[in-house]
Amino acid sequence: MENELQKKEKFAQLLLLYGKLLTENIYHRMEMFYLDDYSITEISQLEEVSRNAIFESLSHGEKQLSKYEKTLQLGKRNQKINTLLDQLSKEEDSTLRQTIIDEIKGELGYGI
């Protein structure tokens, strides 16, 4: 099970990938919480709504982002490509470098 920091990092990344697919209201609240590090209480005070309203927006947004990632898997592919790029930067053997490059091209060429 992931801890709070891992959860925040996960949803911050998903928000950057899929955030514009959310409603403006939910996106704004998630942006404040996950990217700008506001607390639920701070957001509720700024927007003059209940903490529960903010909590519900965040919960709904998390479900939507998780659904988008399950369907599209852009976050997973992004992570794989970054791992391959790290390997590529350390690899000295030209044959292995080409294998990694081909794998990256395969990830990039694979449609949604």
C-alpha cells in the first residue's frame, strides 16, 4: 500500500498528464492540493466552501485520473521511457545502445 507522499507524487504526475480532461473546478482544486501543496482546509477557506466539498472533488478527480491511466497508460509508458533513457545514458556498448533506442522507438510508436 502506498503512503501519502507516494500517493501525492502519483496523482501529481497523473494530473500533469490528464488534468485538462477534468472539469475546470476539479482540476483547479487538484492543482492546488497536489501541485501547489495547499491543504484541504486552506483550499476550502480560499473557495469559501466546506472541507467536505474539497475532499469530494479530490476523490472524484483521483477516480477520474486513475480511470484515464488504466485506459491510456501514458504514465506507465512515460516511466518506462525514462528508465530506458537512464539506461541509454549509462550504456557504452553500441549494440546495447541501439537495442535500447529501438525499444524507446517502439514505446513512442505504439499508439494509444
